Amino acid sequence: MTSLLAIDKISKSYDGVRALNRISLRVRKGTIKGLIGPNGAGKTTLFHLITGVERPSSGTISFHGKDITSLEPHEIALLGVGRTFQTLQVLGNMTVVENILTGMHTRLKGGFLSSGLWLPWIHKGEKGALQEAKEVLEFLGLLGRWKWLAFQLSFGQQKMLELGRALAMKPKLLLLDEPAAGLTPAEVKRLAEKICRLRDQGITILIVEHHMGMIMDIADEVAVLHNGELIAEGPPDAVKNDPHVIEAYLQGRGVDA
Amino acid sequence: MVVENKNEFRKRDLVYTGGLWLISLILPDPHLPYRREFIKKRDFFYLGTLLLLPLILSDPLVYLMVLAGIYAILALGLSLFLGYAGQISLGHAAFFGIGAYTTAILTTRYGVPTVGAFWASALVAAAFAYLIGKPILKLKGYFLALATLGFGEIFLVIVRESRSLTGGVSGIFGIPWFSVAGFTFDTYLKQYYLIWGVLIGLVLFAKNLVRSKMGRALLAVAASEDAASSVGINVAQVKVRVFVISAAFAGLAGSLFASVISTANPEGFSLGLSVLIVMMVIMGGMGNLYGPIFAAIFLTWLTDMLGGYQEYSLPIYGVILILLLIFFPDGVGTRLNARLIYLISYWGRKRRRERVDL
């Protein structure tokens, strides 16, 4: 199996504080990779580096064999990397369906002038996009609220909407930053189901999560970060019983799976 | 004592309901319908009103509407930049001025036909916006406000000092009326139809823009730049382009302004005007195209009313702006329907409560 995302010896320090120390990680095509670790382990920093929000101090990141280390966030998105945010970034000034349509930005044709003049291909594109957006909403179970303003949705629904916006890009790689945080157990279950279905559709997923139960259930491989170091990597069962992980994670209390 | 039933039906409720229905017919509804549907029935109502308005207005009021139309074009352009993309510009009067001076110089010095000068004004304003926008749109919030403010002031200084080009403080006189294919717009009435015709064209353009992927990109940039770039929107590029379009609108407005008042002098393009345009957009509502137009009409009328008390106009604008920001931070026009319905039903409830208490 080929690796879709390859992270090579990446380091990041903030004014001398080392957030990540020579991390190497591979995400294989068509799998779900879980990334766990206590607070402050460097998970979100790693996400920022992959999505181009921040630049690494050293090391390289490549996607599909292409070096993306120094690309801008929107250029990385263009290559097919979708993401959600730890703190919700739903576009509250738009309706639910427009949030999804925003995700299709790169797949629609047209610039400012052709949009303003509403040339025929713009019309055609918008029509098709609306249809497709409704399909995405149906998959997420939000179709009944497609006309709502996004900020009127509940927290769980907003999380779903954010996932939908990333899905609308038709990404090859999906980065999920704590998708289950703040969700009820029932919602987490539904989310896990959806993530598995996305993998079956061929989307590769890298997921940062605190919710151990979900990660251990759905991930094909798990990597554990602690204080900026990669301390374990492998199938969930092996990682769960790794003494380093147990020590780092819960100071011996054991990983509750 | 007999306590009346609060929920009892009264004849007055019929009046409220009828009133609400009428209001909902007329008022612009800035939310989604305008972004999804291109034209609604009430647009024809507005169009009809615009066409027939000069019949009942006296000449000075028609002239006022001509000016209001010009400011409405400015406000419409800024609405895209400020109301949709969420970026502040306190230098828009400069683009207005660039448009006016381009027309003035081209028509009086080089004898370019007014139609040519009209389009050239938009292009020149857009070109300036591109050159300035590239570096300063990397700034955000207050810094952007200050940078654009600085640009506006620099423009004024240049205009005042380069006498050979712009005529200095006294400006340029004798700009011809706008004329197209031998038809000259030489009366207020003709200018009224010219300017509001241009405005309608620009409204259609803006409406198309905001219901397309670019409109969503603008709103996304305003809501969250991180989220916008995470779906592949080039935030920097979108900001520059909407700034350019907004400046082109201002350039068109400036060109029309120059041909209507037939002079161009620096007093018309000062910071006061920039603030006034921003006020129109804030009053009209963020993410709203019709609101700024209504606000432009209202504020132009107010400026005219204050004509005799010019020295008090700045404090009055200041107070209005403060009140707006406290009570209508999203603008008066945003969800105006819902607000008014709430207000009217609140009056109804209050009356009833008072009756019950007695």
C-alpha cells in the first residue's frame, strides 16, 4: 500500500519551546489513521503544519509524492486535502446549504466578472452544485434544515456541517480535528459510522481525537504523541497495551477503550 | 375586578396582521431569498416606484435623488467590500474622486466622449485599487482602516498640490453633460433616469455576484479566513478582487458625479464622504444590497435637511453612528422584517399586559 501523506522528521518550535520533535508519520491510502495524545502533545500543531497554517522549523511533508511543506493553506486544499477545525469554524453568516456550496468553491468555474454577468456556465454549475450539496446534506442528515442559517444549528449539527463542507471538496485526504469533542454518545456513534462509510468510499482520513473508544473502534492504525515525541504507532490493540502509552497517557490508570 | 383574557381576539389584531402583511410585501428581505432567487415580485414594486417617483417629486427633490443615486452606487460597491467580505475601507472617497477627476481631465483636456470617460473612470479607479490593495489588504481590522484612511488623505494632498493636472484647490470646471449617441442628459429628470438606470445595472451585477461561488467566498472570508482557505479559497486574491470591483463602482459613481455637477474639486472627496459611505453600509446592513441604497437615500436627504446647519452635521453623524453601532450593530436593514414584526407584536402585547394589570 502506498502512503498518501508522508511526514518526514518534522520539528516545530515556538520561541525555543519545542512543540514537535522529529516526527515521522505515514498515512496509507484508504485507511483511517488515529492520532492521539494528552493535551499539549502537539497534535494540533501537527495539523497546522500539514494544512499549511504554520511552517515547520525543519523536515518535510509530502502529499501524493508532492512536497507541500511550504505551500499556502488554500493551495494545499486545492490538492485535495480537506479539514475540519477543533474550534468550530462554521460560516454562520450563510445558510446550511451555502456552507456546503462554499466547500465546492474550487470545483466550480467562474471568476468575479463571469459570476457578476451570470454567464451560462455559471448558471449550469450552480444548478449542479445545489443538487450535489443536497446529497451531501442527506448523507449528514441535515437536509431538513438546508435553509437555516448555519449558526441556528445545534453544536452537534454544526460539527456535522463542518464535516460536510470538507466533504464537498471531494478530498482525497480528510483531516478531522477532534470531530467528536462535545458530542453526545449517540452522536459519536453516528459520526463513527459516517467516518467508516467515508473510508469505504475511498477517502483517506487522519483523525485527532480524545475520544478513545471511537478511535480504537474505527482507526486502522493509531499513532500516539506525547510532549512532541511520537511514542507509539501501530494497530489499535497493540497501541492500547503499549506500556509507554499507558504511562504517558494516564499515568498508569490504563487506556479506557 | 374582571381580568380580561390575554389571548382574546380583538379587532385591532386584524389591523396588526394586515399591517405586517403589507410590510412584508414592501420591505427588502436581505436574507437568503435574494441570494437564491434573482428577482422577486417586490423588485418590480421598487422598479415601478423608481420610474414613477419623478412624477410626484419637485425639481429640487429630483436633484436630491440624482445625488442619492450616485451615493447609492458608492454604497453598493462598498457593501460588497465591507458588508459581504467584511473588510473596512475609509478611503473610498478617493476612488470616487479618481473617477471624477479621470472624467474631468479626459473630457475637458482631451475631448474624450463622456461614455468613453465613464468606462475609463472605472478602469482607472480599479487599477489604483489593484496597486494599493495588493500590499494593504494584508492588513486587518483597525490597521486596514488606518491604511485606507491614509490613502484617502494622500489622494487629497496630491490633488491639491498637482495644480497642472487637477487644477489644485479650485478644481476643474466645465465638465460636459453625460451624452450617449447624441442624446444629452441635460436636465435633472434625464439624469435621474440615467443614474438610477446605471444603479439598476450594477445592482443586477452585484446580485449575480453574491449568489455565485464568489459571493459565498466573500461571506466565507468575512466569517472565517481559516475556514475559507481550508476549502481552497485564495483569501488574499478574493480580497484584492472585491476591492477592485468596489473601487470600479466608486469610479463609475465619480464619473457620473463629475458630469452631473460639472465640476471636480477636492472638497467633495474628503474623509467626511468616506465616513458617510461607511455609515450607509452599516445602516443598510452587513451582507445586504438593498439596505445601503435605502440608507444612501436617507442620508443624502438628511445631509440636505442639515444644509443650513452645516457646522452641526459632523456631530449629528457621529451620534447617529454611535446609536447605530449600539442598537443595530448588524445594520438597520438586516432582518428588518423580523425586527418590525417583533416590534409591532410587542406593542400589541404591551397594551394587553397593561390592560390586564389594571
